[in-house]
Amino acid sequence: MTASPNRNPNGFTLVELLVVIAIIGVLIGLLLPAVQMAREAARRMECTNRVKQLALACQNYHEAVKKAYPAGAFTVRASSGAKRVSGFVPLCPYLEQSALYDQIVADSYNGGFNSDAPSESYLTTPLSVFLCPSDGEGENGQGGQARSNYRMSYGDFPCHFANMTTGTTSLGAGKTEICNADRGAFAPQQWNGYKGCTDGTTNTIFFSERLVCSDAALVDEGVATDGSQLPEEYINRVYELTKGAAKPVDACMALKSKREYAEGASPRAFSGMRWSDGAAVYTGFMTILPPNAPSCIASDAETSGGMVTASSNHPGGVVCGMGDGSVRFIDDGIDYTSTNGNTDPKLGYNSFTEYGKSYHGVWGALGTTSAEDPVSLN
């Protein structure tokens, strides 16, 4: 008798192979989000460490220099003209960037601090200490100034930076022509100190983050310059100056359309483009609108007043460095609408005073040094 052929050859049938592929696909689909979450957790931890470095550097500067924090923006007069310099420059020696600081000083501040494409290599070299690992757009382009994700807090007042590099003195034509608001840890042309932080450094935000702009149409990257929403008079006001019936805060929030600005918002790509420039669109933020909300300024000028808020690629919020060196993660949903007992929200700070409760909820209170607001995030 002849042997019967083998009816069970080794190997998979087509159906079995398809089932195995489907199972592998499901496993990969389950695994990838977990891997991405783990990577983001690691990036956020690194971002937290860098923000903490900034907060500690600020403390060390305070103790070593003149019992004051650096000004958020200050004017220097060099042979190449007046320069508007960010507070990150004097912090460099306390961020292991002493060589960079020495170069800047040796050059007598002749660098292109207020230029997107300075010729000085010390302003174009990327600095990891100023870049959040979760922002993939942190590198600068060829010839461009090095970028920064990190920001100094100007509190709940829309400081402007006009006249900082003009006029006959280092303060512009006169001190009244620059923003003299002093609600936050930092201010233009003002060196605040520990003693002025009467709310306590634990309850006061000093630093946060904002995405470097790669697409100005995106709410968390661009800055809207729609003058019909924010009149030029708003340059030195907080809350109530109106265009029609809408408050500027509400009008700015209304420019959001999902992740992008609504049509007609006229966004600009200022965000994060110059680490050494003290204007808020580059290195500052205000605690007026909540994290990852729209940002709006009153005119097309980089020195305009307005509302620049914090933003990040971390899901749900931003990393903030407090004055005591601690770091907190602030949720996008933080209260910014309550007036903290102020009787008439329409008054705002049209007659500006340094003290008084914030009109911008818990978020506003955290951004001020002397708001007299008890703040709890627990």
C-alpha cells in the first residue's frame, strides 16, 4: 500500500496568519499610548527640573547680588544703541552659563538682543536650560536667535514695553512712558525683592512656560493682534476698557475656535523667538487668562500691552516655578473669572495701585506678590 499524503503540513494557514497579525496590531495599539505617556512623563519631569533651576537661580541671584530679583526687562545703553534685555541674561551665571554672560558683558551689551537674526554667535547658540523637551519646535532656525520656552511672571496686569529703547535716558523719554506696574514678581525697569512678596513666595508664581511659535494660527503658540477686540487704550489697563459691550478678557477668549484663532484674529508669531529680549511676547506672561487660553495684545507692535498667557504641550496644564523654589503643575481649568470679593469688576485697575486683590481669580492671585488673597490649590 502507498502512504497517504501528509494532510497537515507545518506552517500557518492564511486565516491563522491574519489572526496573528490582528492580535499584534491590537497589542501595538494598546502599547503605543502607554509608551507615549511614559515619554511625556519623562519630558515633563525634565521640564519641571528646568523650571526649578530657574526658580533657584533667582533665589541665588537675590542673595548674591543686591537682595533683589532681576528686572523682567531692563534697558542698557551700548555703543550700538539702547537695548531691551530680558531678566534671563543676568540669571545666566546661576544657570551654569557664566561663560555666556561674560561674553555679553565683555561685548558691552552690543548684541542684537532685539533682533530675530543677530550676528553674535552667543545669542544664536541654543540653550537647553531655556527649552522644554515637550516642545518639538525648540530649536532656532539658521541665523535666528536662540529660542526660549520659559517665561517670567508679570502678574495680573498687561504691562507694555514701549519706549524702553528710545529717548534720552535709559528709561525712555520719561518713566511715565513705560509700564510701571508692579503686580508680579517681575516688572520692566524694576528690581523687586523678597520683602515685597507679602503673599509669600510659596504662593507666588515666578516662572512658567509657553510654546515656541511654529504656527501663529494656533491658540497656544500665536498672539492675536486684533485691534477691534483690544483697543489701543488697553495698553495700560487690566479689565474693563471696552470695545462695544465686550470686556477685553471675554473678547480675547472669544477669539478661540477649537485649537486655532477665529478668522480675523490676525495672530503673530512672536512667541519664544528671542530668549534675550525682555518684551513679554518673547519672555514674559501674565496671570489674566488661564493656561493654554488665547493671548491678545493691543497692537501689532512687539512692545504692545495685552495678555500673554502660559501654554505647553503637557496634557492639561503648565509647569510653574514658585518663588520658594518649588514647582507646581497648574491646570487649564484654574479659576480666572472670580473677582475675589472686589465689588465692581468694571473698575479694574484704571487707577493703578500696587496692592489689592486680583480681579482674575486664583490664577490672578497666584501671579501677584501682594494681592492679599489666600491661595490654595489643594
